[in-house]
Amino acid sequence: MSPLTLSVDETGPGIVRELTGDQVAGLLSVPGLVRLAPASGGRWRVTGNRTVGLVRLRTPAGDTIDLRLHPKLPVRNLLFLLSHAPDDPWRPDPVTTAAADDDLLPALAALLARTTRRTLESGVLHGYRTVDEDLPLVRGRIRTGDQLRRVGLPLPVAVRYDDHTPDIAENRVLLAALHRAALLPGLPAPTRAALRHLADRLHGVSPLRPGAPLPRWTPTRLNARYAPALRLAELVLAGRSIRPEGGPPVTADGFLLDMAKVFERFVAATVRAALARHGVRCADQETHHRLDEAGRVPFRPDLVLYRAGRPVSVADTKYASLKPSAPPTDHLYQLLAYCTALGLPHGHLIYAAASRHSTPTPHVIRRSGITVTAHTLHLDRPPEALLDDITDLSLRMTDPAPHP
């Protein structure tokens, strides 16, 4: 039986299709991937749930479902969100080189190939790794304890030395992503060949074992030129599995992006860059324990802004449209709690979409002395205009007097 193919937008009314019980079970095997609702005539309405990409699901009967989840943004704009990093010494320009057919996977794979090629133009990064070996000669330091246990056997010598090698965490992550991207469906032959050619350049790098966690790497001055490629590599490798909320990871044959997390990371990076020259530190996803007096109830705002070590503002990002009337009540409750716990008079909600001409709207919470201002960022605007909007938003969040 040929796979069922469903093409769904990440938001919107979705599509109505006739589905068997087995196919419904397959779509529900990853909770939250899509939303299902009964429609007339025994059919089902399938709507997106803020996730984009392509994944092949398997039904309980063993059939397959190819699920294509399309972004509401043009792929050019989405790639800008994914690759933008103002603190990197350089960054790729995906805006002018996205796939002509607006297909996410080929565009992402081509972006990874271009970024990796540019990264490796200066050569493959090497690092030092401590190696314990038994050799017929002395290299580095003798492992005295191990050598003394070899009574009467002078050779081989138990030694420990530092090897200057390309087999380091940065290159392992990059190699794994190149291999993974080359297997994505729908890639043009030149892109697939470019990815494999770049993987061949990483000679001497150990491939990751299937299911093994990604090696950890720490940003330094030495690996700064690798940062853009590694960020994209980790993005590609994150699609190896889907982790339903509260459950174990489910193997995914394809690639998926959680757009709420993409938006959250983009806002944090750009706000941090906009405020760095103003002496303001931006901390994202920082856990606090001051919601209750006993400090037993933790909370984690998306952004907390600090000046001279003291919090001056708090914000939460919402990958959702802001209604013309007001933010949802639970969003206001959330910021009210954050502001109260941090001792701040102002908090901010940052939405990803709204009417084109919306302006920041302050909401004064009665009998609290706290103002929550709702902002919107239009992600389909040209990159330069979007960055200007974020700079303006960042300065508003550090202004002690909220204003429309």
C-alpha cells in the first residue's frame, strides 16, 4: 500500500481528509504533532500545531504516512530566523539564496552545505585529545602505575600523550549533520553531492554511533568560525527524534522544527545583541526560585534583562497571533506573577504575528501597580526592518516608563 501523503500548513484551518482508524492512530502516535477533529461524512480535519518540516509516521498496522507541515513564513524569512546570530564574526546570507520553490528541507540542506563550505575554507579545526596507549616507544608521559604492573615486560610502554587531531566534538557534530542532511528526502542531486563531498573533507573524524548523544562543545575564540555551521548542524540533528511532552523520544524519519522554540531563540539572540552596547545583560530561560516566600516554586521566564546585576525587565515570547482586543488572560497572569516575584513594575509579552499596523499596548493591572505591555513582531518583514523593530522593542523594555 502506497504511503498516505498529507500536506498541512502549520497554522490555519487545515485540511479535511477521509482517514481510516489505523491512519488516525498513526497521526496520534506523536501527541501534539497535529490536531485532529471529526468532520462531516466520517472524515477528519487535520490542522497544524506550530511545527514545520517533513516526517514519515508508521501506523499500528505497519503502513506509513508522509506528513508535510508547511511554515506560514516564506522559507527565506524562516532561514533568516534560524541562521541569524549577531554575536558571530560572520553569518551566512540565507535570504538571497533560499530554494526557489520555497521548500524547507532542500533550502535548509543547501544552507548547511554553504555554511560548512565557508567554515572549512580556513581548514579543518584540530584540537588536543588525551590518549592512553601501549606503544613500542615512549611518547608523552609513561603511565607509571600501569607500567609497573607489567613485571618483566619492558615493552610495550604504557604511555599517555596529547594528540593534535581533527577528531573533536565540533567536527563530530558537523560530520553527523552532513550525513543526516544528505539523507533528507527531496534534495537536488548537486546539494546531496556537496554534502557528501564536505563530509569527506572531515577525514579522521569518528562518526557518531546511532542513538548516541551529541558531543558537547564550548564556544571559544578558537572555534568561533565554526559557530554558525554548528548551530545549523544541531538544528538538523535535532530532527533525529521527536520527544512528546512528558514522554520518551520517538524515532522520526524526516525533519521537524518547533516554531515556538525557533521564535524564542531568535528573540533572545537579537534582544541580547541590541542591548549589549547599552550595558544591559539578557538572560534567557533562567530558572528563579522566588515565586513563593519559601523558594519552593520555580519559574523560568523567557527573558530577564539586568542592569548592574539587578533585574530591570522581564518578558515572555508567544508564537501566536495577538487578538485586537487584549492578550489572553493567562498570559497576563503569567507576567503579573513574574513581575511580582522579581519586584518589577513592568513586564512584556512578545507575539509573533498580529495586524500589520499594531503598536505596543500597555495593560495596567488593577491594584498591583504593574503594567504588562503587549508587543508584536512581524516575521515576514524584510530582515533589516525586522531587526530595527527588535532594537526598538529592546529599548522600550528597558525604559522605566512604559509608553504606547
